[in-house]
Amino acid sequence: MDKRTTTETPRQLTRRELLISTAGIAALQTAAAAATAGATAATAAPATPAAAPTGPFTLPPLPYGDNALDPVISANTLGFHHGKHHRAYVDNLNKAVAGTPYADMALDKIIAATYGVADKSAVYNNAAQHWNHSFYWRSLRPQGGGEPPAALRQKLETSFGSVDACRKELLTAATAQFGSGWAWLVQDGGRLAVVKTGNADSPLSKGQRPLLTIDVWEHAYYLDYQNRRADYVTAVIGKALNWGFAADNLGSA
Ligand code: MN
């Protein structure tokens, strides 16, 4: 993916924010490198189905097994969510960018360049959902939850008063989001905040730096929790949230 470099500056983000945002897609680049290595050296990278469309973007493997988050999120849910929903975003993105200049652009730059552009909504929605899901998988971990690393905990206490107050804001944002969307912990300047976004939207488009996210589209929880979104979010926050990932995403601001 070495062609994902360009000197142009998308209008929605400063160059600094773009550099920051690349932290979130490190997994994508790692996955792409692994897939390339797998194709040439028959390493452990998962085989690509023969019918998969070709294109510049690839589905990153889950950073854990399908059953690793059970019972918070079942293998059934993870299998459909990653293997069907996320894969569809990647496949549809590849179709949407084929033969366009977007095929040679980095994912975050595509998102910035198509945000709010009416006739580019297919590119934007699939690109943003690819980014968001890649970030979501890493926002979770087996035996997660618990207490954040000290450096993050200090920032959470400064911004929210306590870690528990942050947990409550995450739950409120996740349950208050009407319809499909995402709840996020972000860094906004020197402070941390909880925000929610609808559909495919990302805090990146507001110049905020994502630290972690929770998918609240129904497909993220319906098989396990039916309509009980609050139960899903409560279980994720308490038992599956990857505070270490959020700490790794902290900037120096
Ligand atoms: Mn999803």
C-alpha cells in the first residue's frame, strides 16, 4: 500500500490531524502487509476467497478469534459482523473507487475528501465504515474492561472527574444515538470527550482524534441482545473495552 501517500491536504483536517489519524489505520496497513506477505510466502494470513473482488482495500483479520469475546459478543455475531458486514463495506468500497482517483488515495484521505459530498456518498459511507470497523475491532479485547493504564486514567479523571463518569457518558452516548451509529472516546485538543456519530460518520471529520469506539448499529448486537442495546454496551464497557488501545492512541496535545 505504498501508493497511499500524497502531499495534498484534505479540507476537513489539518495535516497534523491526518498524521494523528494514521494511528487508527495502522491495523489496516499491518493487515495489508500481512496479506501481501501471505500471497507471496504462504504465511499464516487467511486465504482470500477466490470470488472476492480485487481492489486496493482488504478486510483486516480480527485481532482475536471469533469466540474470543464470548459471552460479551458471541462468535456468531462476530462472524457475521466481521465476515459479512465489514467485508461488504470493503468490497463495496473497492467497487466504488475502481477507475477513480480514490483508488490511489489513503483511506483517511478518501473519507476527508468525500465527507458531505452528495454524489460521493457511496464512496464516503463504505470508506468510513471500513475505517470505523477496523478501529472498533481494536477497541475491544478478550478479558477487557477493567481499569485504564495510568496515563490514560489521569486524563480521564481530569476530563470527566472519574473513570466511572467516563463509562457512564459512553453508555449514555451509545444508548442516546438514535438509529445506527457509533459512540466514541476522543481527544479534542488537550481534553478527552465522549461523542456520538450517526451512520458512518467519524469524529475525524470534526478534527477530533478517536481513542476508541463502540459500534451501536443493530448488527453489532442484535443476535445476542435483540433490542437491548444498553445491555450490549454495558457488557462491552465492563468486560471487553480495550483501554490499552485508547491509551496507545493518545496524542501529546
Ligand atoms: Mn458494524
